[in-house]
Amino acid sequence: MMPTMMFGMATSMFLWLILGTLLGLLLLGLCIWLVAGWLKKQRTLLTQSTAQPREASEGFEQGYQAHEPPRATYQESGQLYSYPQNEQPQIPYQAMELLEYSIGQD
């Protein structure tokens, strides 16, 4: 009679252990779900309180416009002139080759 009683108690304890574990996991999942929902609500309240543009595409409606720095200017006899942008003179490619060739000959 003793071995069957031990087997019955072990089975009963095993079932209670499985049931307790499942109940604990269920409670843990419920707590995590509640905390996540509360945090989500807090985050949406914070983002609503900050100033946002009326529409998300408001800043992109006019497209990208690069801001160029103001050009350097000088005044001569009452006229306002801007300095040339390219400091190097523009010469044709063939003339540049001839120049390099003639320098190399020296």
C-alpha cells in the first residue's frame, strides 16, 4: 500500500506544481501587459503636450532649398560688384596640355 500512496502523492504534487507555474506565468504576463499599456498612455500624453506642426508634411511641401552663403561684394564708384567665384582662369583642355608639355620640356 505504501508504494501506490507515494506514487499518488507524487502525481498530485506534480499536477499542483504545473498548475501553480501556469498561474504564475499568467499573472506575470498580465502585469507586464498592464505596465506596457500604462507606459504607452504616458508616452502619448507627453508627445501630445509638445508643440507639433499641423501636418507631418508641412516642412516638405516646398522641397529642399539649399541656403547659399552670401557672396563677397565690393563697391566701386557707387556700384556694388561681387567677387568672381572661380579664382582659377578657365582655359581649354588642349591649351592646358600644351602648357604642361611646354613646362615639362624645360
